Amino acid sequence: MILSDTVETRAAQALPRSLYAAEDGPRARAPLSGPAEAEVAIVGAGILGLSTALALAEAGTSVTVLEANEPGWGASGRNGGHANPGLKTHPDEVVRDFGTETLHWAYDAPRTLAALIDRLGFDAEFRQGGTYRAAVSEAGLRDVEALTAALLRHDIPVRFDDAAAMEAATGCTRYPGGLFDPAGAQVNPLKYTRGLAGAAQAAGAVIHCDSPVTAYAREGAGWKVTTQGGSVTAGRLLIATNGYSGPLVPKLAQSLIPVFSAIAASHPLPEALRGRILAGGGVLYETGTVTIYYRVDAAGRLIFGGRGQMEEADGLPSVTVLQRLAERIWPGLAAVGWAYGWNGRVAITADHYPHLHALEDSGLVAVGFNGRGVALTTALGPRLAAHLRGEAGALPFPVTPIRPIPFQRFWPVGVNAVLGADSLIRRIRG
């Protein structure tokens, strides 16, 4: 399968089917109509766009958010609900590339999220039970042990759990060891994203749904951002479209690999299983190239995710492989059954770092959160807001040119080859 060199998001679509959408229901959507003005225009109403808009509005800056569909339509509202600490890259490399402050800022991101939810007081099914990074092989075990030591050297308070501790935490014998970070947390991502949207609006931000941006151009000292129904004139501009970036910004989509992550949600677990699988409210993801991740939500459902088919899909047939693997890990799951299956795109960068790009002297692009977006974009939003308000030194990452990834247009083939997605199927069927 070969895609064109752009990934476009169709507008005015209903919220994709998922457990979260089924529970939280539809919301009113107000498209942009006619001309409008703001000090800052933001394209994209995911967690990053909304976190930035909230910080701007609370600082007294007028801000308008333009969204092709509705807040949380993309990965922000249908991810696995993990608020994991840190960046994807080894801490020694992060310190080398960006410094100690950025390392600690990234590892504190779930605490930033926790403080925000506590301050705003909305229900996001938040629980700070920690994150387990679980080894599934002897090589992975050595990596986890070395990573634990590295994080402790950098004053990140983590611990190493041996096989017995991992079995006690997960109710299975799959893991020879793992790293536990108490900062990690879980949320219902759609409730969280919608909570951010409501808080931003209450602070004065304007959010227009069903308003895909068709063009942006300089107008005087600022920008004119055009949609199908109107336009916004603004002094500054932020593009925050991540895995659903299309052709709006030249070459941006080609600088990202949009990887699909699939999720299966079980029916509520019986008490015997709820007491065994991450009973402390933590979340877990496995180390390695092809990983799975899971948590047990507020209603006691197992939310079990991993690599899936490299195209939009929903319904239980799209997550059969994940269901089979989960039932092998915990045989009692087969009798519980499954209620929902869906997927969505995350944006992977070549260096696994978030990327910031300048649009002339008063615009910014922020993309590439590599599956860590829930906590990381929450923490990044206020930094972007400070930068857009003219504060020097606010950004935790440098602003770099957009660099297309060679042969990115072949990404479905490349994902299967590089990430080894087929090996997950072989492990299950073999």
C-alpha cells in the first residue's frame, strides 16, 4: 500500500467510534462563520492546542482555535489514556541534546497534568498510579536495569522491580523485570481533552469546530488564517496538528511517520482479575520495537493497546490480534469478552524528539510526540503560550527547519519493516 505524500484529515466528521466516545456522547459544534480577529490563532484542538489556548487565555491573550472536526477527534481523544513521564530517548541523550532542565521538565509532565486537573476541577478519571516500563526478554531486562540506574543518576526517583514484583503488579509471569516511575498516571483522554476545551473557553478562548484551515498567509505584521466558512486575522499563529498533519504546512507531513496504534477495551473485569491486573491504578508499556501497553480504567475495563493495521479502522474485528494476545497473558479474559476496538494515528519523528518549526518570525509548528503526548503536550502548552506572548527562553526544545524523511510516502510498508508489526502477529499465532 502506497499513500500520496500528504495525509489529509476530512472535515466535519463525527467523533470516531471508541469506548470514550460511546460513554461521553456527542457535543455541540460551532463552525467559524465570517471574519474574526485574535492575538493568536491555533490550528488543531487536541491536547497541545487546547493546553496552549488555556494558558494564553488565562494570561489575558485573545486566542481562537480552529479545528477540522471537534476537540479530541484525533489521537488526543482516543489514545490509551497513559500519561507517561519523560521522552522516548535515553536520559543521557536528552541531557546531551537539551540539558538537565528539559529532562526533568519532561519527567515531571504527569505531575503538571495532575496539578492542572486538580486546579480546574473537571472529571477526567485521573489516577496517578505510576508507569511500569516492562521487559519481555533478557536483553530488555538489561536495558531496563541500565535505564533505572541512569535515571537515578539524574535524580529521577524510579525503582527497579524484579520478576516477582512484576508478577504481583500485573497478575502474569510475562516480565523478568521492569522500571516503575511513580509519576506516571492515567486519564480518560476524551474527557480530559473536552475538559481542557471547556476550561479554555471559560477563560475566554474561542473554539470553532468543523472549520478546517485551507490556507494561511502573512497579512501585515500578522497572519490571515482561512477556513471554508471564514477567516481569522491574528498576530501570531500555532499549528498543532501532529499525526493528522496534512498539506497545510509544506513538507510537514513528510517529516513525520504517522503510525497507527490500536486499542481493545474489555467488558468490566470480575473482582478476581481486577485485583490482579495493575490494581494500584498504574499503567504499563513493554520495552522493545513492537510493544503493547495497557491499564485498567475507572470502570474496571482492561484498555489494551499496541500496533495495529496501518489504516483507519474500528470495531472488534480490527483488534483481534490484540484480543488474542491479552487472552494468552490472562486466560480468564476470554470469559469476560470485549466491548470496543478502535485505532488512531500518532506522529513519530526520525529522532524520537518533539519538533518545533518556525513560520517566519511570528508563527510556530509543534508536532511529533512519539506516543507520549498526553502528559508532554499538557506541559508544553504553557511553554508555547509564553513563547507566543514574546517570552524569551520559554521553549524546552530548539526551533529547527522542517526536514522531510526520505521515502516517507512509503510509510505503511516502512512501519511494518522497521517496527516489525508482523512479528506481533507471529508471536501470537506461533
